[in-house]
Amino acid sequence: MRYRIVLRRRYKTGVFFEGILPVISIIAALLFAGGALLLFGVSPLAAYRAMFRGALGSGYGLSEVIVKAIPLVISGVAVALAFRMKVWNIGAEGQIYLGALASAAAVRFLPSGNQVVMLLAMTAAAIIAGGAWGYIAGFLKSRWNVNEVITTLMLNYVGIHLADHFIYGPWRDPSSLGFPMTPPFPPSARLPLFFGTRVHLGVLAAVLLVLLFRLVIRWTRWGFEIRAIGDNPRAAEYAGINYGRNVALLMFISGAIAGLAGMTEIAGLQGRLQPGFSPGYGYTAIIVAWLARLNPWGIMMVSFFMGVLLVGGDTIQVIMRLPLASVQVIQGCILFSVLGFEFFRNYKVLLLRRERE
Amino acid sequence: MDVLIPVMAAAVRSGTPILYATLGEILTERSGVQNLGLEGLMLMGAFSGFSVTYSTGDPWLGVLTAFFVGVAISAVHAFLSVSVGANQVVSGLAVTMFGTGASSLLGRKMIGLTVKGFGKVPVPLLSEIPVAGPVLFDHDPLVYISYGLVLFLLWFIFRTRQGLNLRAVGESPVVVDAMGLSAARLRYLYTMIGGGMAAVGGAYLSLAYTKMWGEGMSAGRGWIAVALVIFAVWHPARAVLGAYLFGGVGAMQLRIQAAGTSFPAPIMMMMPYLFTILVLLVISVKKGKGILIDAPGALGVPYSREERT
């Protein structure tokens, strides 16, 4: 052995590690996931080909990718905002359900005359409900330091069951032949669509939120406080930044944004509330935020990529009769791989000539 | 009392899978690693245990397989948390995502099948004791093994040299390294064993509880176990209390539903989750009042020998 391997900690990282390494790790993840699929008796080549052709092979596919990316961008921003302060909001899924539930309530109980008024009311309802759902965890965290990972997660289950209660119970459409769903929304409660596709007004909300996220984090006092706490909570405290108040406020806003994703999803896409309307967008949002390294533009790009996976997942579900779970396997592998490649970001691997002894 | 005995027996039964997962996570967290992948590990355990039992007819082989599947998957988590020093929250979520996806992808052909699995084996003499007999000693073998496991862990963690090392690496890996032991090796070991135990908890669901496989059948029990570790203050004996309390809430919920009340089912199904939040709240309030909650000092903090300070 004339050489030895030495690990050096990296303290500065350049463009390569911020921009290119994530791409390499995603490619590696697709290879890993391909291996896993092969192990599970699924041809990875056929699966990937069908996925990418289904998602990117046509204008329709592309528009569907954008449709799926909308809730991911919105809830991705929600999650990234919390993560920026190192607050683990794993509860976007439940907040999405609460937002959808509240906007469905607005449709049910308010007169549906004017579209603008209706949509504004739905948005307000979604923001308040989603925000309140996040605030519960934020308040508990700020007041008694209750672990927010667990509370937000438990609130996911509670929120989904709560929505189920209304969908299966009092709000069920009597003319749906027993299918659990609310009656279809009136046209005034639907978001306008673009270009004859299913892309809805939510796409503008998503872009706007990304810009706003950038603006708030970068240029406002509150954004500075979030960053300060996220980077070093102790130092922030000494600087006089109130942790408790910020956690509660942050979780309200994070939840409110996720709630908005629930509203755009049912008002833009589904036109009614039905069980399982979100195929885990709130969880995928966590991957989105993490892969994007909490960077606003990154959130958009990663959401698009995840949209490709989801639309592709639908395609292989139809063509290859594979369950949507295969997408989950791929997502899990992507996270593993990105975490694994962190190693190269954190350490420099050196091959040193061994000194003669 | 006669009404309560079946409920208490059911509490033990439905608390057992949570107990296995909680005990496993106690070991993992005592070593300083947090594994939030319990939910995925339980699902992989439930699936792999079921599928091996279905094809071989031997439930013991199923449990063994589940254990090793759990060990293998948590080895990935150990690699990322210990060797790479990656974020353990995200890595745990990845385990859950992968486990949920892989189990439902692999298990899609198993839906609707049943196995004989584990049946009731009343313990002679002990099961004759009034109240405690039917509640504690009229179950399947996996329940009895969990009793043994609790006693073993109580002895192992607090009374043996190995247990001392385990606690030390969770408190201060630097010290363990200075003692000439490898902190990394210990963390790998207990993360893997803990993951295996969570998977056995999952196998309990498919082999003894329902005797069939269902997509997502752990239904959040893995997450409840993560919360229970805090409730149990990393102590195996309190884990028993917590697990059966939760089992009891679940059992009551099923009974009230079966009794045909007009109370809507989805609202009932929220109970265990709300209860988890409540329990966590009580613990945190106590902790805030300065009542000692002894969490492993280095929990969730990556440690690298090269960078010790």
C-alpha cells in the first residue's frame, strides 16, 4: 500500500456542488431505483422509457406534468420555509387536506354568485384552515417545546380522517351512487384553465409564491430572523430574536401556504372534494424542498422533475399495470442517493502518497 | 370487571406491534441515532414476514426474515447517519417512503391471501390466574417473546457492560472512542438491531394480528412508536405501559364502532393520533417544569472521529 485515502472536511463549496452534484445524485438514484425495480421483477428500462415518453413525449403529457407540479411547488415552498428555520413541518399533507376541506365548506355554505368573490372566499378559508393546522404544532413547539415532527405527522392522520368524515358523511353527494365525494362545485368555484389544457390559475399562484419566498427570505427583516435562527438558534436568541413567536408564526404561514395548495388542487383540478385527492403531495414536497436545498428556483425545477415522475407513474400504471408505489420507491431512492452524495459535498477525498517509514 | 378483561387482552394484542417497534427505537436512540423510518420498516416487515410464511407455511421463518429485512434496510440508514453524517430526519423519511412503496409494490399479488400464522397458546397454569391470566397469558408466542424482550432489555441496558457502552455512545461518542471502542460500530449495530425489531413488530401485524397483508397496514403505528419512545423516556418498562395504553385506545375504538354507535367512524379513527399528541404534550410540559427527562445527550448528532473536538 503506497497510497492512503484521506478525508478532508470541505468548508466552501462551489457551483459544482450546489448545481451539478444534485443532478448526478438524481441520475445515480434512477440507477439504484432501476436496480430495485429489477429486483422486484419489473424491467427498469421499459418502465423508465414508458415514464418519460408518457410525461415528456407530447404536449398533453407536458401540460399534465405542470398540473402535478403546481401543488408540489406550493407545498414545497411551505415546507422549505419551515425547514429554513430548521423547523420540521412534516405536516404539509394534513394542511393540504384542511385547506381543501375549508374551501369545500366555503363552496357549500356561501352563495355562489360571483366567481371572484367565491374564489377569494375559498382562498381565505384554505389559508386560515391550513394555517391553523400548522399553528397547532407551532404553538405547542413554542410554548412547551413539543416535538413538531411527531405533532405535524399525527395531525396529518387527523386531518385526513376529518376530511373523510365530511366526505363519507354529511357532505356526500346524494346523486353519486354511493361513491364518497361531495357534489361537483359550481362553475363560479372553479379556477380558470389555460390553453385548453388542465393547467389552472394555480400555476400563477405557484410562481408568485416562489418569488415571494425569495423576496421574504432574502430581503425582509422576518426573513433575516428565520435565516438567523436556522443557522444558529443560540446566536439568534442572544441577538434578541424571539424563537417562540417566530416558530408559531412560521408554522401558521407554512401551513397556510400548504392549505392554499389544497384549495388550488380541488378548485382547479378536481372540482369536488373526494378521499385521497392528494397522492401524498405533502410528503413529496419534503423531497422537493430538500433536493432543492431550500432554493426557490430549485423548488420549481425539482417540482417539475417530480411531476415527470408522477405523470410517468400514471403512465406505467396504465401500460405496465404497476401500482403508483413504484414512484414511491424511486422517490425513496432519490432521497437516499442525495443524502449519500452529501458525503462528497462535505468531504474532499484525497489520495495521498504514503511517506516512507 | 368481566367486561374489561377482553378489552385489556385486546389492548395487549394490539399494543404488541407498537411495543416491538418502540423497544427497537429505544435501542437505536440510546446509541445516539434517530430512526424515523419505523413506519417503512414495519411495512417491509409485515410484507416480507407474510410472504415467506405464505410460501413456506412456517411463521417463525417469516418473523426471522422480517427481522433481517429490517436489519438490511436500517443498515442503509446507519450508513447515511453514521458514516456520511447526513440529516437523520430526512434519511428516516426516505426509509419510510422506500419501505411504504416497496412493500406495496411487492405485495400487490398478496392482497386477499391469508396465512395460518400464529395462534393462541395459553400458558399452562399462568393463564388460570384470575384477570391477569386471560389478559396476559392467553396470547400467541410473539406476545410472550415481547415480555421476555422487555425483561432482557432492562437487564441488558442497565446491568451489563455492553449496555453501559450503548448508553455511553448515546451520551458522548467521544468518550466511547477514547475508551478504545468504535462509536461508529456500536451505532451501526444498534441501529440495525433496532430496525430489525421494528420489522418484527410489522410481522406481528400480518402474521398474528390480521393474518393477511394489506397495503399500508401499519397505519401510522411506526410513527406512534417514535412518539412513544419519548413517552417512555427511553426506558423499556415505560414503553410497555405506553404501548398497551395505545393498544387499549385502538381496541376501545374498534369495540365502540362494533357496538354500533352513531358516532362517525372517521372521528373515532382519529383517537390514537390525537392521544399521541396529548401524551407528547404532557411529557413536554413536565420537561418544561424541569422534571428530568433523560434523552440521550448526543441523539441525532452525527459524530466523526476525524473531527472530534
